[in-house]
Amino acid sequence: MSALAAGPAQEWKFDPISQKAYDLVLNLQTVDAYALIPTPQSPQDHYVLALGEALELLITEDDEKYSDYEDRYEQRLERKLKLNSPDELLLLAEIRMQWAFVYLKYGHEFDAGLNLRQAYLTTQELKKRFPDYQAIKKTSGMLEVIIGSVPEKYNWVLSLLSIEGSIDAGLAELESISSSPHPLGQESGMLLALVKGFVLQQTDSAMAEARRILAAHPGNRLALFLGGALAIKNSQSEEGLFLLNSLGTKHSGLPIYYAEYLKGEIYLHKAEYMNAIASYRWFVNHYKGQNYMKDANYKIGLCYWLDGRANDAYSVFKDAKSLGKEATEADKYAARSMADDEMPHIGLTKARYATDGGYYDNARKILDSLTPAQLPSKRDQVELAYRRARLEHKTQHLDEARKLYKQAIEANGTEPWYFAPNACLQLGYMAWADNDKEGAKNYFTLALSYKKHEYKNSIDSKAKSALAQLKRKGT
């Protein structure tokens, strides 16, 4: 029997009330959960309340609750802790990590870094003093992966904070606890799926983990939301739509406005433009935050443009330029697109979103129908090679994908478009998968050499993260 299954003498355990409240928080029924613990006493009580508050802020970006929840976070830090208790140390590490993510979401990067360091140091202290304590694997594993995947340009920050992570060690810890009957196993599995899909770009593996969680906890709202987002990222928009639609038919609880934005993305992939507009508008009218607001408004105009309603598109774009902020990569791209005098090519854009959603037959029909006369500009010609490469890559025609990526790189030249750098990034991933680590390094390095393009922050981050991982593996 494993150590997790047997359970050490001293291990994290919820009592019946805190367990029920914890289950409600993981189902995003935070109000019901809080009502069960009006006067928190144990570390488990505080853990449940802190997790609920952090999830609320991360999912809703509700500025009205931010100050109150930050006060409660600081009050938890000021509690008289029994530092000989592993449960108290776990609580301390966990709430520090939660607020590192919250501070990052709200743009407080310095506070985020300090909390990340404190969380990491607390996990190391706990593991040293209580080596058999299994619950810490959830927090420690998450921190190891996050810190271990930081791009090289931020290494000076890690050096300044005196911390160093290991992706392999973190994944091992998360996998160990998520596959066990530990009380924190379900939450650990969600974190494992999250980091695999959105940090490490291992979308197939992440989606498999999400399906495993949903099979064990059908109807869980947080798992449905995570699974829907991961399905979209893995070009499985139909499955994503099913999961996101299930959110509205299960339980009441914390409203997930961003799910409606994701449904807008799916309808855009499906070329159901009026449905997409309706979803984006609902998101814009209800969401309390600013992230993805500019992109959602841009996508409304883009849907009109792709649907042949140019005047409506121009009107939306004019208003959207002043809405939202430019923090996320999607919002930055939306701002640049609306500043461009040239409208996107309708056929290429439709093919792009069909490929993104996994509607490969539709994407192929669109690309095969395009003639040279329909692509008069150099940018459109480069994009055609790139779109074909993406489609062949997604459909596992890898030799053809490599050839087309290289064509896109050559045709792109030094133009400030993202087609060449992202082609380099994809060729790097493909070389890495073939165990050609030197070739992978060369392509990731080449991706970084492009100075100006639409997705520079995102592509540079992925390339530097990949190079850092290769370096840590001794390549």
C-alpha cells in the first residue's frame, strides 16, 4: 500500500462540516460554503474560506470584493500559528500561493513575487520538518512547476528571490497526490490539468486529466469550466461547448461570466456569427473585470466582418478602441488589429478559426478554394502557407506541416508578422518531440530573433520557457 493510501500518523483531514464546505467551494457554491463556517477555527476552516475567496477574485475580477478579501487574507497571516503543526504551515503556504495568483491577476507583480517566494520557502520548511506529510505535495508541486517554467528573461527575479523550481519534480508531486484518495486529490488533479494545459502546453495530457476528474466528479462546476477551457485550447470546441453548456444546468453558485466569452470563441470557430456576437455581448454586459473586454468587443466586430456586414463591423471597431485594457495577449492583439488600416482576409480568417476549433474539414475546404488572385498581398500569401501548415500539423500530417512552416518562414522574411516566429516555435516543439533537442534549441532561439510582431510576448515566453526546460534537463 502506498504512503498516500496508508496515510501517515499526522495528515491533513477535513471534519464533516469543513469537508462539506470544501466540496461546495470546488463546485463554486461559495456563498453556501461560507454559511457553513461562520466562525472559522481550524486550519481546514480557514483553508476552505481562503480558497473560495481566491477563486471568486480570479474568476470574477470583482473589484468590490477585492479589498475585503485582501483584509481577510492579511488577518489570516496575522493569526498566532502553531508552527509545530504541519496543517498550519500548509495553510500559510497555500494562502500565500493563492494571493500570488490574485496579485498577478490584478497587476500587482511585486506583491505577487513576494508571496510566491514566501509560499515556496514555507513549503520547503514543511517538507524538511515533516517529510511524511503528503498534503504539501499539492502546493509544492504547483509552485515547482510555476517557478520551473519561468522564461529565462525572468531568471534574475528567481535569483533575487533565492528560489529555483523543477517542472519534473512538481509534476511528480501533483500526479502522486491527484491519483490518490487524499482529501486534496481532486483539487490537485485540477491544478495538474491547469499547468499541463496552460503552462506547459501539454494540451492532450491536460484534457485527459480533466476528463478523469469529470468522470469521478460528474457535474462539478469548476471541473466543467476547466474542461471547457482546455477543450478549446486542444482544438476540441464541440466538447468544450458541451461542457460549458453543462455549467448552466447543474447547480447555482458563483457566476462564471468568462464561460460565455469562451462560448463566443466556439461559435466563432463554428462560423455561427450571430450566436458568437450574442455570447460576446453577454460577457461584455455582465463581466465586472477588464481583461478580455477589448478582445470581446473586437470579436463582435470581426463576426460582423466575416458575416459580410462591413458597416456594422466598422461601427463596432470604432467604439471598441476605447474599451477595456491591454493586459492580456488577446487584448493586445485586438488593439493592434483595430489600429491596422487593412481588414483581415475573410477566407484566411475563417480558416484560422475553423482550425483553432478542430473543424478541420471546413478549414481545408476554405483553404483549397483560395486562388492566387484572391491573395494579392504578400502578407496574405505568407498567411496561406502558415494556415496550411497549422492545419497539417493539427491533423498529424507532420512532414507536410514542416515543409509548409519552412515556406512560411522563408516567405515572411523580416516582415513584422507573427507567422514566421510561431512557425519556428512549432518546428521547435516538433523537433523536441522527435528528441532532436539541438534542432529544437535552434528553432526556439530563431523564434526569439524576430523583434516586432503581434504575438511577441506570448511567443517569446513560450520559446524561453521551452529553452529553460531543455537547459534544466541537461541538454
